[in-house]
Amino acid sequence: MSIIRDFFHNLSWRFAKENDLSDITWAVCQSSEKFRMLFLQFFFPNVEFNNINSFDREITKDDSRADFVIDNDGQIFVVECKIGDTNHLN
């Protein structure tokens, strides 16, 4: 996984806004099934993504807007990117 981590690390230096990085990530996920599965397994290691109905970007609901919203057989998964945010759990 170090190639993927290095890839995103390098992108984050080039693209200072989280939207740029999220747009590129979404485009790669749309272009490569293998990358999309690695991306999803990174965030949700215990979930099997066997029936992805949608993998959307910038979905607005009520007063929030998620970077990624994934519908996997009716289960909804959300990924929100925060570049430079140090208030998270490891």
C-alpha cells in the first residue's frame, strides 16, 4: 500500500485544496475497478463491496456535503476528506 500512500501524499503537496485531491481520487476510482476496491478496503476493511450501485462525489443532503457517497447494495458509506486536519483518530 505504500505506492498508494505515496501517490496521495505527493498529490496533496501539489493540490492544496481538498476538492482537487477528491476530484482526482474520484476520477481514478471511476477509471480503475482495482483502485476503487483498494480505496474502499482502506476505509472499510470489513465490508465486501460486491454490488456498488453508485460511487458519487459531492453529494449534498440537508446542510452537509460529503466528498464521497457509496451505495453498496442499499448500504450507504460516506468518506469525507480533510487535508491538514489533525483532529482525527488513527
